[in-house]
Amino acid sequence: MPEQAPFLRIADELRRRIAEHVWEPGDRLPSRAQIGQEYGVGENVIRRAQELLISQGLLEGRAGSGTYVAEPRKRVRVVRSSAREQPEGSPFRADMKAVGKQGDWESRTDAKVPAPVDVAARLGVDEGALCVRTVYEFLANGRPVQLSTSWEPYDLTAGTLVVLPEGGPHAGAGVVNRMAAIGITVSHAVEQPEPRQASAEEASLLGIQKAALVTHIRRTYYSDQGQPVETADIVVPVAHCELVYEIPIGR
């Protein structure tokens, strides 16, 4: 019988310590150098063992802080539905409230960013056309559960009170309500979900293992004239979130 790979042996040892409550949920693990010295292996072996346990939900990595024993987590339900657009408030906050969590988000907006070729095609503008780009990190009880990068044609909102999605009197109102404020009726959205592996940056932000499975949603909002008014790349970690589509029937 072949000998067990060193990282699997270390993963079993770390798993045993967690099961025996040597380390409790929320505890920070010793450094990889310390663990490696204790077990007589290199830091790379410890890294692989920790990555395995992160993928299994027993550990979580926190960028710039270290590796911690994960708190027990239930998958958060994230509902996708045009029917959930609200005149006031946020559908995300409503979803989180429904499962007893506090929903919030952090964002950063950059104006006049040239559109990459794929974004330009989705917005129906020339490559390099100026856009307003907003990067979001959505949080449930302070923990990231979803990422989004939104693009809007700068010419569409320039000189209006809604040019900055998270600034001015309509901050945080959402695409549908912000566009309505400048006389544009958003009639529908098209979403294209597909599974893929998380990038290193996405994994770091979401507290998941690099290359863990995520659902990547390409969403585009259209006006009643058929004009794309916003497109976004939404990233949802499969291990932490249950993605549900709600389909309205009738009018």
C-alpha cells in the first residue's frame, strides 16, 4: 500500500486537533513555519494541508492575517429575480434579513475608465469608450458572500445626479431606480451564469481556497428601447452561497 502523501497526513493531524477542540472556531493557527517545525516538514506541505482544509470548510484564510479555524457556516441563500427590485431599500439587504443576517456592502467607483473589449461588446459601445466602473464586495454579518464589478456607459449618466452609483442623492438605489431618476425605463435583465474556479484575488477577498468553485454571472440591464445601460460580472462562492432564481409568472 503506497505511503500517504505528507500533506494529507498533516491535514489529518490538523483535522484531529480541531475535532478534539485543541483549536476552537475563530482561533488563529500557529504560523506555517511553527507547524512545519513541529511535524518535521516544509512550509509548502503545511500550505497544501491548509488549502485542503479550507476547501472542506474547516479552515479559512484571511488576507494579511493568517489561517483560522472556520466558524460553522450555513450556505446563504442569494435570490436572483427582477421581481425583487424595490422602490426603496436593497434586495440584497432584504435577502439577508430573511435569513437573520445583516446585509451590507463596500464599494469603490472609478469614473471615465476605458471599456475592455468584452465589456464594450456587452454594452454596445466601442472598445475604449469611457465607462463608470464600480467594484462591490457584498457582506453578510460582515463576511463577504458576493463580489461584483459593474460598468455603465459614461455618456449615459454624465452630468446627472446618478453618475456615481454610490454617491449623490440616489446612492445605493440600484440600477433600475437610478435610471428611472433620469427618465430611462429598465425593462429587463439578461443573466448568463457559469461555473469556474476562483482567481487568487477573488479567493482572497471571499476567504475561500484559490481555484475553489464559484458561479460567475454576466448580467446586463436593458432599457425599454433595447439599449444596454449597465453590465456586471458577479462572483458567488458555491461553498458559501445557495443561488436561487425566482421566475415571475404573469403580470
